[in-house]
Amino acid sequence: MENPHLLPPQATPGEVITFHSHQGGAGRSMAVANTAMLLAGRAHATSPVLMVDWDLEAPGLHQYFPPMADGPGLLELFTACRDQLQRRGRRAAAQDDAEQARAVLDTVGWQRYVVRADQGRPLYLMRAGRFDAGYAERVAALDWEALFHQCPALFRCFAEMLARQFRHVLVDARSGRSDSSGICTTLLPTRLVLLFEANRRSLEGLQALVQRATTYRRSHEDEQRPLLIYPLPTRTDMDCSAQRALCRRGDPATGLPGYQPLFEQVLGEAYGIARPSLESYFDEVQLPQSRSLARGERLAVRGEPVADRFSATRSYEALLGWLAGGHPPWQSRREIPLLAAVAQSRRAVEAGGAYSMMLARDLFRLGLLYADEGRSAAAVLALRESVELHVKVVGEEHLETAAAKALLARALLQEDELDQARILLRCVVETRTRLLGGEHPDVLEACSAQAVALARQGYAEAALDRQEEVLQIQMRLLGPEHLLTLASLAARAAIHYQCGELELARQAQEQVLAVRARLLGAEHEETLRVGAALAQTLARMDEAASPQLHYGLAAQQLVQPFGQSPLHAPLQASVQRSTPRPALASGHAGSAPAGGAAGVTLRGPGVEQVPACYEEPYPLQRAEAVREQVLPEDTPAPRA
């Protein structure tokens, strides 16, 4: 068999990826084998991949591949390292720890413990060991903790050596908590995949592991290397959507934790970042439960088409969309290719190519994504550069330049940069009016955004006049029940709300709610949005009338629009105005009592009201220090 020492070293170090599960039965070894097969088949099967079976008590990774001759493996390798360290004795004491570790590994010759697992792909395996009569006794005799204390750098240097030879090194770690699993999850990896079934024991075990691994990386000077963590739900029942949602989101009524909010909290605390969103990641990354795979234990990549959205192969490919490129799980699926496109366009521009317009458009698309996701600060950075490039290439008087300015103004409004937003919007309105005419939908959109900016700065009368102009044109051209007309009517209601004209706001919101429920349905996002806005208006009216009321029970009622009966609560609130309700932080344009407008976003030609979340600010005192220690330097921060 081909020996890996004949392979050329990697131009850049590869990645060491540990797969770990707190409980057995999660399909960990199968996930390693499938992921390795897919990685070895990439780049025209030119990137070597190594699998390491570190589950010495229950080895099985070799069983997924054609039979191979029994031979030494991981157990024999580290037994030889232990013996070599003992022979070196005092001579090793005066040697640098890392230098000693490399010398021991070179002397032992780690390459001879590796065999080729697949002849069609550059896929290699370091099996658990030689499975003879003395295997169990040798496993029991190897003291991992003592070996670590003999040479603390041994395992780190071992991982570095493997990474120089292979593009990807996949470690199949033992389940549970032990000395060997601690080595695999804390000392070896640059990336850590945590397989779990959605039960309390597994989730709590992995939560503790994440805390231990990231704390160790931060607190030990020699171990401050990047570590990205990827949770991987397994045995997911694809036949029952309600059960999947319950496992993922949790059940507040019973106290059952959902795995998504739990990992969002755990990763946020571990990396020192505020509210990372795993929504897009968990939309794609879920390993389905497969009875056929459980019976046959065959590799999914050899037995299932990738096109099947419920196939395990597709799930592994989805995981690799984040894992192989080193993208943190809080990056959305749409963001990853956009970042790649921006990087490629930027390289082309730096190389002297005429690709500035391509870069401007890529930055525009990236800024649009950030704006839609509520990441306004990131959107401003991308869109400022996009506007500069548009002006440079096509000039001020161009519709693409106006579109970039309009989107930048939207992001600036979310960042409370109101003066800059108004200046940009004035330019957009003038340009679009000259090129498209005063009644074009794009012109009306910019005019409505101007009204938002005016309202946010306290010019309520001017804002209402501007929004009324837009609304009258839409009523004439589109009719009173067109969605764009309804959006403008909702925007006018928001301005009334800011001015304290609550009765006028209520009337407009009830009108919009009734039409949207009829046209779009009771559970449509836009229907829910205006229902929540109406509930907030009614809550503020009740608070003004009876400020002494207790609002604890009513707070739950206002959240109910997003529960099992989404439309019932806001409609019920409109006829039962005497029910106590809290004055939640409003998403209207400039809600009282703070007078701000943090929840206003632009949608179509008007603004919508998005209720603000009742979440405490995340403590960020150590955020940057934590990110520098356990995240790669170019890892983007999640949205706040």
C-alpha cells in the first residue's frame, strides 16, 4: 500500500477536525467515514485526507472500508512514543518540550502506522491498533494522562505533523468524558464537530465540553490556537416536522431546552460575542435518521444521491459548506458564497484587472444581505465601498449608483446616522426622478424612506406630508388594497404613533391588518408584523389610560402573536382594550417613551414595525480577547 511519507507536504497546513459525541449511538464513526470520503473526492481527488480512529475501546472506523491486513495503529504508535520518552530520560529534560516531541515522533516514524483506505481517492487511515489477543491489555496499560505529563507538547506536535502531510485530518474520538477524548477535543483540533441527539443528557454534556475546550485554549499560552465548533444534530426524524421543531426550538411550557438556543448561548459565551444566530446553519445541517443505514452501516456517499434533500449525503455536503471552508456556524448560508465572490473580485482588482464594477456589485449584494439580516453596521461598511466604486466607474447619475445609495441610507437609518441618510436619500430621489419620473415605484420608495428619516429626527409634520404624498400616488395608481399601498399606510401609522396620535395609528393598523390577513393569510410574516404593531399601540393606549396597572400577564399576551395562534391575540386585543398590556420597547418609528426608533426597518416603499426583543445586553468586556484566542483572524463576527 502507498505510504503517506511519499506524499508531498501541504503548501499550507491542513485542518485537524475532531468528531465527538457525549453519548454513543450518535453515528460518529459513520459521520467521520462519510465526511472523509467526500473531502477526499474534492479538487479532482488530489487533496489527501487522513482518518484517525481514536476510539480504542470500541474501534470500528476500519469496518467502513474494504478489508485490509491487520497491522499497528494509534495504540502502537503512542506506546512506542512512551517507551522512547522513557529511554531518553534525563537527556530529554534539558530539551525544549516541542523539540523533544518532534524528535520522538520522528524517531518512532508515525508514517508507518498509516495505511491507504480507498484506492480511488487519496484517503488514508490510522486504525486504532493491531487487533490481536493482547489488544485489550495494551489499551488498559497505556496511561494517557501520564504520557501527557511526560511531554505536554506531544499531542499538539503530532497534530501539526499530520496537518503538514494531509489537507484534512479527521479524528474519531471516543464518546463521553475521558483522558483520551479530552486529548482529541482540547489538544488536537482546529475544528470540532459535536454530534448529538436532542436529549438533555447529551446537550448538557456537550455544553460542558465546549466550556472546557475553549477555556483551556484561552488560558494556556502554548495552546492559544484557533478552534471552531460545529454542532451536528443526528438521528433527526424527517417524518415529523412538529417533533423536529420541538427538539430544535424547545418547549417553554415543559421547560424542554431546544438545541438551537442552547448552542447559540454556549457559543456566544465561549467566543465572547453577542447573540450568534445559528438559524441558517441548522436549516441546512441535520443528519436524518435512516433505518437502512442503521441496518447496513454502508457509507451514505456510496448509496444515496446528493439530490435527495433527506439523504445523509446531502447533510454531510451541507456541513462541509461551513466546515471545509472554516466558516463559523453563525455565518448564514447566503453569506458564505457572497464573501467568496467579494474576495475573488478584490483579488482581480488588485491584480490590475478591470473588475471594479464586479466588486461594486458583489459588495452591494453583500450589503443587501447584511441589511436584511439586521446587521446594519456590517452593511454600512460594505455599502460605503460599493457606493464609492459605483461613483468611480459609472458616475453619480446612474440607477445602480442610486440603488447603492438607497441601500446605504437604509443601513444608516438603522445605525441612527440620520443626517447622512437624509443627504443620500435626497440625492437618490433627485436622480431617480430625472431618470424614471416622479411616480415610479423606486422614487416613491426613496420618498418614503425620507419620511422615515424626517420622523426619526423629530420633523413629524414634514414626515407625514411626505408619506401622504407617497400614499396618495399609490392609491391612485395601485388601489387601496395593493401591498405597496398597505406598506405606506403602515408607515404613516408608525409616524402617528411617534407623534402620540395613537387613535390615528390604531385605525390605520387595523385597516392594514384586516386586508393583509385576507390577502396573505393569518400566519404570513407581514400579517404578524402589523398585528404586533397594533398590539403595541393598544398597549401604549392602555398604559396612558391606567399607568398603575400590572403588565406581567399582558406581556405574555403580546408575545402570543408569534405562538400557536398568531393572529388571534392582536385581533382579540383590538376588541378587548381593557386587558392590561405592557409598554414594550416599540419598533415603531420613534417609539415612546425613549423617543428612538431602533426597530424601524424599510420594506418596499414604507416602513414596518418590528417589535424589539426583551433581551438583556450580552457582557462583552472580554469579547475581543476571546475572539483573538479561539477564532481565526479573518472570522467575521456574528450579528449583534
